[in-house]
Amino acid sequence: MPDTSGEPRYTQRGFRIYADDIIDSKGSKVSVVQSSSAEDDCVWIFCKNESWANPDPHLNVEQARIVRDALSEFISDHDEEGSDA
């Protein structure tokens, strides 16, 4: 279940975690995490499970909304910073 505390979370290297621990309909863990790219504002969408490191996410409507909201927050954060996007 995704963290709903409202407090921003960050990786050990200081990059924003927009969504984590979303379990898709096939049991894989999906995460939305700020990229360390120095060239552009980017975000990673990770999907991992125990048997295959990078499966394709298989999201139901509720899970897709969580990912959508995480991406919207990423976009909003960078619009506020005056990004060229």
C-alpha cells in the first residue's frame, strides 16, 4: 500500500520518491522516483518482482490513478521551479 502520510520521502541519495510500494495486479512493486539526471528533469518508473527484475507494470484503475497522481506531483514540482518543460 502506498504511503499516504503526505510527507515527502527521499532516496538515500536525496532524490524524491513520488510513489513507492504500489503492488500491481501481477504482484510486482511499482515505484515513481526522481532521476539523478543532470541534463533534464526526469522521473523513473520502476517495476520489480522476485522472479524478474524489470517486468512491465500491469495496473488496475486504482493503481494507475496512484501512478498518475505521482507523475502529476512530479510535473507540478518542476513547473513551480520554473522548468522549461
